[in-house]
Amino acid sequence: MHAHADSEAPAQDAVDARDPRRAPWRGLPSAIRFLTIVPIPGAAGTELAVAASWFPVVGAAVGAFAGGVRVGAQQLLGRTPATVLAMIALVVVTGALHQDGLADTADGLGARGDRSRRLQVMRDSATGVFGTLALIGWALLLLTTLASLDASHALIALVVACALARWAALVHATVTPPAHTDGLGAALHVGPIALGLATTTSLVLALALCGLTPGAIALVAVLLVVALSTTFARRTLGGRTGDTLGATVAITEIAVCAALLAVWHG
């Protein structure tokens, strides 16, 4: 009897690790370790199947941190310097994870040759001209967009944009096959339960914090970015990679902030 129970215990633990309904809190530390540099004990990236459901929550916390920097610094420095500090905080707390993916994806897009050549360029740790231009463009667009918002709207925009950007990566991973058999692109399997929980969280955050119309427009912006990133990944790379996931996050942050700026200043 005891031997039979012990033999079933590892299998039960494996089920719990994969099913967010069985272990709703288990994936949160893993999501924090994977998406940020916050020093939580454990191996980064473990239990990604469960961690995926927490991506928008961790993203919202990252946005709140960056937005808090903007709010706190604006009274002393003004909008633009405070926005620069907020962007630095955003990059630092995430370990530049998504900016690295954006740069590598841009280098792959600019590479001449077939899919294998583009994938080879993307795996090169050096950042090329296209990657550098992509990072400059990301920084300038996010800076000018957020600097055009007052402190409270900038805070809301960052919270919602960072949450929806991590959700966008999950949708991208769901609808795009992996280009490699190894690496993050292949490792991030998003189950229907995790995607459903992440989607619900994202919808509630966007609509509750922004209001019905601005929230809906922000969601449309997310879906447009996902459609573009998925089309690019399929046609030029043969599928998703860790870099295309990161690029999806970075571009979605800009798209959501720009969409909210257009609505609030329209």
C-alpha cells in the first residue's frame, strides 16, 4: 500500500506542476525568476507551463515599478528625464531580456539569405546594425509616447502595456510553431488553461484600468502586433524563437502605449 502511494506521488506532482488549477501559486516564483532579475531562489525558467499563466501579473508589476519611477521622479526632474529613468528601470528590472530579443530579431530580418542563415544570425550574441537601429527606434518611440502623458496616465499605460505585452508573447507562442527543437522558443509550451487564465487577467487589467474604449483599443493593438510577429516568424524563420517572443513583448509595449496616447489625447 505504501509503495503504491509513493510510486504515484511523483506522477501527481508532475500533474500539479503542469495544471494551474492544481497548483495556482506554484508558477508565480518561476514567472518572476524568468521575467525579471528579482533574486527568488530556484532555477530560472522552471515550470514554464504553470508560470505562463502569471506572465501578465508579473508584467503588470514590472510596469508598476517603472511607472512608479516616472511618478516619483517627475516632480523633481520633469516629464522627459523622469520618463528616461522609468525606461531604464524597465530595462534593468527585466535584465534587458526583451530588448535583446528585439535586437536579434531585427538582425535576423535584415540578414540576407535563407531561413537557416537568418536563424544563425539571430543566435549570434553580437548586435548588428539592424539590431542597433531597432533598439534606438524602440527607445525613441517609447520615450516620446510616455513623455507625452501626464504622470497618472503614464503609470496606467506602463502597467497595462507591460501586462499585455507578456500576454502577447503567450499568444505568439500558442499560434506559432517553434523554429528550433531546442531553446526558449521550443520550451515555452502554453496550455489552454494557462492561456485562458492569462487572457482573463489581461482583459480585466486593460478594461479596469483604462476603461472600456481605451482598453478595447489597447487589446486591438496587441492583436495586431501578434498577427505581424506571427506572420514574420512563420514566413522568414519557419516559426517562433526566444528572440521573436522578446521582440513581440518589446513592440507590444510601444503599440499599447501609443494606442492609449491616441485615445487619451484624441
